[in-house]
Amino acid sequence: MPPKKVKPKSSAARPAPASRSAFERAWESRRDPATPPPTVSGRWLLTAAGVSVAAAALCAWGALCLLFWQGGWQLLYHPAAAVTRTPDLVGLAFDGVSFASTEAGVPRLSGWWIVAAPDARFSRYTVLYLHGRDGNLGDTVDSLLALHQAGVNVLAFDYRGYGQSEFAHPSEAHWREDAAWALDYLTGTRHIAPGSIVLDGEGLGANLAIEVAAAHPELAGVIVQSPMQAAADTIFLDPRAQLVPARLLVRDRFDLEAAAASLRIPSLWFIESAPASPQRSSEAFDRVDARKMRVWLPQGPDAQKDFSEALTRWLAEMGR
């Protein structure tokens, strides 16, 4: 029996190849040497690089501004937490006081209340002492002793961020608020008449004392010890402040001349230099229209004696 012939399958019966995907066609065209590779403009690359560098520099500068805004206060204020001296070290009796409590009853401010001797000549006056920008109350013991020896009552306290007072970054606004709370404590808690309260500030505290005194003409007077002539320049003239818009980031000014021009109560100015010194603080003093007295304190041991004599004379004249 002859073998059967196998008919060849027609090409039409073969399955059609699957259609190629767009990715396959692109890949084949990429492998095709006749197809040129895509190119990027050199100008576009330079522009993109420039924009990236500028964006990075702007971010870095913004971070620097943020750091300065958060920490620039340290250029002006130098608080210390540990109080290493108290008035009893110089034989001065005192009471520790706390006031300006929060809504939860936690005091914000801590200080010392020093009562005048029973037979003191000026016991009708109470001095609210405002210390400077460095340290805390522990550094003011000698100054408080001099005030007590003059025969007045004294309230001294630490601003927030200093000593045992509530922690907060110091600022001009905080200092003003703290001083206002201290006045409220004297008038509201101890029932002392505003007309018998004398402000006494030293260093940057003197600038604060003049600001507060200008806002409270009902007070008896203000003592100004070695004020800072341009306190804000301590910040603005720092080399680090030249890298940022410091005057926009910092609000503290302590404008001595502006506050002095608004003063309406008697003032006693102590300047620690000779009258011929170029740093003689005359501009702010000259702008005071109210009754005023200026004393040049010599350098050396005679400074304390001159301070006490001038303070006694000024308090006696203020009572007339």
C-alpha cells in the first residue's frame, strides 16, 4: 500500500505574530544605529545647575536667618541660673519672694524683699531694683547693700530666664512685662503707694528703668546707673548679624534717648567715667525735661562713697 502523502500546511494557516508593543519598537529604534540618541541643550543644563545652586544657597540663608532669630538674643543677654550669693553673706536680712503666678498658680518671678531699718531716714521709699543683662541676683548683693545703707526698702528680682525665675528667653518685651509684674506686686500685694516707689536700674537695667519710668509718671523717681548708650548695637554690629537682616529679625532696641525724652519724674544719673570722657552719656541726659541730677563716679574705692552721698542728697531733695 503506497504511503500517504502529507500535504504541506499553507502559510495562511500559520498564526500571525503578535503585534509589537510601543516599548519594543522604541527599544529596537534605540538599537538602530541610524537613529540619533536624544540630546539635552547645554544652555538648559547650565540653567538647571544655576537654579539648583541658587535654591540651595537660599535654603542655607533661610536656615541661617532662622537660627539667628532663635539665638540672636544671646548676643545681648547673658543670664545665669545658679545664684551663688545671697544678702545674708553681707549681713543683710531678707525674705525670698515669688510673684506673677500663672493660671496654674506657679510663680514666674523670684526675688528678695529687704526691709529698711526701723529708724531709717528714707524708709517711706521703696526701691525696685532692676539688674543688668549679665548673671542674676547673686551678682547684685553689693548694690543692694548700698541701697539698704541709704535707708530704703528694696525689692530685687530676676527676670524670666535668670536665676530661679521661670525659664524663658530674655527680651525687651519680657523685661518690660516682668517689671510691670514687680510694680503690681508692690502696689497690689504689699500695698505700697506708687508715689513712694523709686526705680533703680543698672547697666541694661537702667535702660529698662527709664522706659518703665516714662510709662509710669505716678512713681516717685528713677535712679540710672551706667546705662547702655546703644544697646541694640551689641547685636547689630556683631559680624554674624551682617549675614542676615538682623534689624528685621530682632525687635529689642532699648532706645535710651527716646525714653529719656519722655521722662516726667525726677531722675538721678550715675556715670562711671570722668566728665571729659567721650563716653559721657550726655545726649540722653540732656533730653530729660524733668528734674534731674548727674553724678560722675570716679574709678576706685571712692566710687561707693560718692554713690551713697549723692543718693542720700537726691532722696532728701525729692522729699521737699
